[in-house]
Amino acid sequence: MAATGGFGVTFYVGNKELGQTPSYTAVANVENISPVGGEGVMDEITAHDSTGGWAEKVATGLFRMNDLELSLVHDLTLATHANASGGLLYNWLNKILVAYKISLPDGMDWAFDAYISKYQVEAVKDKAMRSKLSLTITGQPTIS
């Protein structure tokens, strides 16, 4: 199996019409996205008679997506960054549940609904300003 580098990932913001097939716009100036994925939810069922005192667990059948971290070169003049409808800052300030999508260079796509739960701006004196966002994903993603 050939390995694929991470360069060339595209992060998209969708329109606000959840429940319908969203249209997506590529977000400009994305530097880093990590991590993309989730976990199966386990429940500990250890009892006093568990063999040797070892913890026992059972799969609950639930899955949970982890929060997605996004780093951008900060530019509020860009529509996808702006405090205007369709912009990431606007989505955060207005607590809007939005459709998002990530297209990986190997052809895998992750589409999901999320809230922007954290928005931070970093200003280092000898670097371009950057925005760091956390997206909290809700519901079942589409992985293709």
C-alpha cells in the first residue's frame, strides 16, 4: 500500500440547510486539520467477581466523533472566514449547526454536522496571524 501525504486536504463549509443535500464552499488558507475520526463508546462492567481483578468492558453500540481542530491563516476579508453569513467566525458567534466536509488527498471524504465550539486568534510578532478552531461534531458522519 502506498502512503499518501497530508498536503492537498480541502476543508469545506456547507450552507445552513441541514436535512437537505448541502452545497459546499472550500475554506481558504487551511493549514492543519487534526484529528479526523472517532471512537466506539465502551462501558466498564467490572464486578467484584471479575477474574483476577481485571477491568471488563462491553461495546455499547454507540460511536462518538472526536472534536476536530482546524488551523487557518487568519483573514477576515475572506468570505469563508468572515463574520457574515457563511463565514466561520459568524457560525461560531451565532452557534449555528452547519454541514462541513473534509476531502483527503487519498480520495476519502468525511461529511458531518458540527458546531464551532472554540475560536482563537493567535498573533505572533514575526508571523502571520492564525485562527485556531475546534469543531464539535454531532450525529453520524458520512464517510466515503
